Amino acid sequence: MLKIEGATPSEARIMKKVERALFKHLGQSNFFETFVSLADEDVIKEVNRQQRNVDMATDVLSFPCFEGLSLPVREEDFSDADREGKRVMLGSIMICRKKAISQAEELGHSYKRELGFLICHGLLHLLGFDHIERDDEEIMTAHQRAVMDAVGFKA
């Protein structure tokens, strides 16, 4: 379940729709809680500098609570300390609205599609996927495509 801050109702609906499609695509039960915030460029730039030592604004940042999750996972795989209320805290995602808007324009698609892609990308990182190695990038890209297609945001 996404806990969303700074989003319009329309943006929140898009992100929740993508979240549902992603977990369905992965065949993973969603007993997780994820904090999502939409931030301006100055805020995301500062967080990027502090957390990654990269002094620039970026489109999305993900901060997983768990390293190296191997799906599928079950609720029983997590301790009480991993929980935020009844759900397991998966991590947090920060999205820069201005970057998402400009990237959508550059790529020639809608802001809705870009926002959906960024939340999908961020959630995949929280679930243990990455794109540093070529093979891992191909896997992550395939998941992103499948989810974007499922919600009607074809690339």
C-alpha cells in the first residue's frame, strides 16, 4: 500500500494503479507499505547529494528497507520490527514532478505515463531489482514494459 505525500488525487490514482499491476505481474502478495513523496527539484537534489553524493536533481530516488530481496516473499519472512502497523515497510520513493514533466515532454509521451513509469521503477528497486549489470537491466526493463502495458501506458 502506498502512503503518498504531495500528490494530486489524479497522481495518486495513477501510482496506486501501477502498484497493483506490478504486484500482480510479479505474482507477489502486497502486504507492504511504501512511503512516496513528490518533491521539487531543490529537495530531491539535496537528498541525492546527501544520500548518493550526487549534486544534481534526479527524477526518482528509492530507499529500500531490505537489501537483496528474493521474490516471492511471504509475510512470515519478516519480523515484527519490519512492520509499520500491520504492513511490512518496504521503503520510500521520492519523485521529482518537474523532472517527470520535462522527461515526458522530451520522450513524447504523457506525464501520466512518465509518473507511472517512475513509480514502477522505484518499486522495482525496493523489491530488489537493479539495472547496474546488463542482465539485471534487461530483467528490470522487461518488468517495467509488462507493467506499463498492463496499465495502458505503452512505451
